[in-house]
Amino acid sequence: MRFEQAKTFMAAALILNCMSFILSINLLFAQPDENQQEIQYAKLREAMVRDQIEARGVEDRAVLAALKKVKRHLFVPEPQRQMAYSDQPLPIGEGQTISQPYIVAFMTEALSLKKTDKVLEIGTGSGYQAAVLAELCDTVYSIEIIDPLGKRAETVLKIQGYTNVHVKTGDGYKGWLEHAPYDAVIVTCSPSHVPRPLQDQLAEGGRMIIPVGEYPDQELILLKKKGGELTRQAILPVLFVPMMDEEGKKY
Ligand code: SAH
């Protein structure tokens, strides 16, 4: 009986040994695979910045470095990952899109951010633009009207280690008064006019970049506040999803 027990133990130990050997072999091969994938994505990011962004005239070194750093593929849904670094907007669910990389870079550069700036973003979407901003300023406050999108973005940003981005669900037309005034405001959905609360929540010397107009006649507008007055400059024709209120009505 004792001998039988010992045999069973030995057999069990052998099986366990074999299992842990197979596991370690698996880990050995899984690790480089994932690393390979990350290296591949980093190369695609380099190419994206060089061919889509620098080639079109964005030259702010800090903005280019942020675009090279932020892992765009982690902000898009799994089926879109392979396309994450292509020259186009991509679906992120709920009928919404992550903006084309060039547009993200262009709008970010237009804000002339400083490391000490506090930024308000309207339209969190995937959280990608918020991550790019977070690389360049002190704090980002971002508002998303579709709760599941805002929640998902918040999780992805947290996993990526961004502690200086705060996301809330709500109607961004009204801004986020609690943390105002903002050195910069970026709007990534398009209202028919510049929301008054956003103008009021912009700090003296602040910049706002916002697509304004009815689809498909929208223009990117850059506003600057000096001496309490806003100057307004139309800089690029664009296409963004409309800004909606909580009933789903377009602003
Ligand atoms: N900046 C995003 C792109 C967002 S697309 C990114 O990097 O992925 C525009 C987003 O604006 C959508 O998610 C849409 O739901 C949101 N949106 C539309 N109207 C809004 C409103 N009134 N307040 C806040 N977000 C709004």
C-alpha cells in the first residue's frame, strides 16, 4: 500500500514537472511574440509620424514626440488594431470615431501647450487625444456624453498610467465649471456655433480649437482670449461627428 502511494506521488510529481516545463516553454515563446508585436507597432508609429504628420507640416518637436509615444492601437477596439496607424479615422463603437492621426497632431499643435497648462477636452471618445494632451500639459479634464465610451477611455488611460487625465460623463457644451478657467480647450465634436460656456471658461491668454458648422460644412476655428476678448481664425475645413445634447439633439 505504501509503495503504491509512493508510486502515485511520483507519478503526480512527474506530471506537475512536465506541466511546469510546458508552461515555461510557452512563456519563453509568448514573451518575444508580444515584444515583436510592440516593436512592430512602434515602427508603424514612427512611420505614421514621419509620413502622415511631419510630411504635412506639423513641426512642434514635443507634439511629434507625444504622437510617437502614445500607443494608439490600445485605444481602438481589438478588430481595428491592425489599422490603428493608418491615415484615417476609425470606428470606436457607439457610432463614434477616433480622429485621423494628422488631425489629432494638427489640433494639438495649434493649442501651443505648455507643461503647466490645464486643458479641457470635449468628446473623450477613445481617450487617445486625451493621452496625447496628457504628455504635453499638466492636467486634462475630458467630457464624454456617451457613458460606456467615457468609462472605457478612463480604464484604458488608467492602464496606460495616465494619472493626470480626469474623465466624466456629461454634456460638454456646458464645459466643466468646477476646474475652470482652462489654458486650452479642444473640442472634438462639431456644434453649429462656439458654445458660450466654453468661451467663458477659457483663461486669459487661453487658446481654443473647435470644429464649427453643420456636417459636411465644418471649419476648424482657433480662438484666442486677450484682454477678455476672443479673436477668431478659421484654419482648416474638417469633418467631425456633431455635438449632441443629452436628448440626442444636435447643437
Ligand atoms: N477625441 C476622441 C474623438 C472623439 S469623436 C478620440 O481621441 O478618440 C467625438 C466624441 O464626442 C464622440 O465620442 C461623441 O460621443 C462625443 N460628443 C458628442 N457630443 C458631445 C457632448 N455634447 N459632450 C461631450 N461629448 C460629446
